[in-house]
Amino acid sequence: MLRWILIVVLVLLLAAGAGAGWWMYQNRADPVPAGTPARPAAATVQPSIVPVSSNAPAPTPRGVQKALATPLKDPALGKLTGEVSDPLTGQVLWSQGAAEPRVPASNAKILTASAVLLALPHDSRVTTKVVLGSDGEAILVGAGDPTLTSTPVGETSFYSDPGHLSELAAQIKRSGRKVTSIAVDTSLFTGPTMQPTWDRRDIEGGDIAPIESLMVDGGRIKPSEEYSPRTTEPALDAGRALADELGLNSPVTEATAPSAAPEIASVQSAPLTVRVGDMMRYSDNVLAESLGIELARATGGEASIEGGSQAVLATLSKNGFAARTATLVDSSGLSYSDRVPASLLDELMSSAAGDGQPKLRSLLDSLPVAHGTGTLSDRFDPKLTDGAGWVRGKTGTLTGVSSLTGIVQTVDGRVLSFAMISGGTSPADARPAVDAVVGALRDCGCRS
């Protein structure tokens, strides 16, 4: 046995020696021939955002008209009104019925976003607080922030960087105050909680909730799901969620907080630009209405759905936009009573992309990317049309209405703004047709 062990060890040693010799042979340094250039340095990747050139070739009206001629023939477009502009020059390159006020669907949110960005500090936040009433009653005071969330800190919420009910509960516990019950104060908002032309079935469908000054997760029953059914009692449900965090079993009631009541907890929303971004990327109707009311309060208007829509139009008019041509009964575009011309939508987008209104520049960041993010993630299929990755736009969809407003970079590097409103056909048919119109702008230099 010992003999066989020695033989095996000897074989392994010989094999190892042979392997080492082969490795040394393979990796020996051969002499470099004279005159050989030095080895170049390894390439490095330095990703950066490079602005488009202001000297990119400018399209012409004739070139744009020629590029759009074929896709505009698609009957799936139904009745289409629209406009295309060059933000650098302000020139309208193409227009078709653009002055006619049409049902904009969620493209109305472009008006809301533009107005709040023009009038409010971009870093402004909404503070939700809890005050101590009498007999151990803690009052959760609504401040108009629907992004307040019932999800624990560290868990995903639908909204970006929201305030947490769990943090309010933790602060209440740290305050040392004895709390035996929860009440909710919704006195900040006035007027109806639902616009009369809205369909109440949209609450169950996940498109809207009664607009109250106190809500959690935009009224979603399932906090992280975009199309979750919404609650019919947003404020009371928020109070119940806080009561659960505190381990209280008493009924949640409604109350008005005394002006001198001591504050025992507070949390803040994300900055305005973040909330506008959430509203635009996911076309969130509840957040749009709340932002409209936030604008109304800041500009001296009524803190209501109607007051918000009036504040949006008044703010745009004050800043030189042709908002008197539009009619809004809400700030979200959920109502068929809203009317907005494509020319106003394009004017706002062109101003954001050009040098007209620096305060609107962040609006561009909030737009979904074609075939990439938000409500455009499943549109601009590269197999069907151009524009994926090069178009950013706000969608709008109601039965019989398909709208799209945004910007597109042409193959020559020129950024164009556009607004398209299609009506009278199924959105399932109209949206690919609208995408093809906008995709044609990406595919052309449009110079002849």
C-alpha cells in the first residue's frame, strides 16, 4: 500500500512540474521589436448628459408637412387637431385645427403642472401634523397631501419620498402624551369632494377618490398598486390607519382642531417638483386635483376642485399664455367638460423646451419616455414606428379621446415640441396612429 501511495504522489509531482513549466513557457516575456509603438491606455467610460446643439439644422414647415403627410392619412386618428413648433425660434412648423378647444383628457395635467411650477417654490413641501385635543384625543389635520402613506418606512409606496403615518405614530409615542382616540380634520378643503361630471364608478376603477384634505396613498386600498380601487372615505381611512399604528381600538371621528392645540407630530411631503413628476409620469388624477387646490390656496383662491381649476387658468394667463381659450372644471382632465386647444398645449411645451420660461424646464424631466417609462412604457414599439427613447410626452386617454403632448429630437438633433388631440375612435386604435405621427418627426430632418 505504501508503495502505491508513493507512486501516486510521484505522478502528481511530475504532473505539477510539467504544468508549471508549460505555464512559464506560455507566459514568458518575448522581446518587443524595435520601433513598436507604446501600448495605448485603456479606454475609460465617462457617461454624461450632453445638451443638444443650438446649431442643429432647423426643420422647415414644408419639410414637416411632407414628413407627416402619410401618417396623417390613417383613419384610426379620427378627428385630429395638433401643432408642431420649434422651441428655439418659436416658429409653428405645422398646425391642423390647433385653435379649436377639444377634450384634452389627461393632457390637462400639462396646464396644472405648468401653473404650479410657475407660481409655487419648487422646493415647497406640504406638512401634515397631529395635534392634541381634549381627553386624550389626537387630531390628524389634513394639509392637502395625498402622498402621505400607510406603508412602513423603508417599504415601497406608490409615491416618491412620502411622509409616513408610522413616523407620525413614532413621534406621538415619543412625545409622552397619552392618546386614547383619533379624530380627523378635513376643514382645509371646501366644496364637493367629487366634481359633478365625474363618474363615481371610477372610484372602484382606481382612477379617482373623493378629494379630501387628508388622504393616504392617494386613496388607494392597495398602497403600491397604480390601478388599485380607491376608498370612498379617504380621511377616515387615514385616521383608522394611524389608530392601528398606535394600537387604538376606539372609533375614528371627525373634528376641527382647536387653534391653540399643541402639535405632537408632523411629517412632510416630497418637494413640489417631485410631486409634479409623480403626477405626470403616472397621470395621477388625485395628485393633480390636490396640486390644483394647493395652487388655489397659495394664490388666494378657494380651496376646492373648482378653485384649483380656476387658479390653473388664471396663473397661466398671468404668465402670458393663451389660457382664456381653455375651459377647465377640474385639474386632472378626468371630465369630458374640459376643453383645451392643441395650440395652448404646444405653447406650454415649447416654452418649457426653449428659453421662454426657465421655471418650466423641470416639466420636461417629468414627461414619460417613449417605450421606456410611465404611461409611455408600452408605446412607440420600434417594430411599428420610430421615436422610442427620443420622444418624451404626456398621454391622455378617455373613451373616444387620445391625446399626446411633448417633445421629440429629430435625427439632426433638433428638439421640436408637439401637441396632438385625437377624437372619435377607440384609443386602442388611435394611440398607435398618434405615435406614428410623432415618430415621423423623429425620423426626419424635415428640412425640405
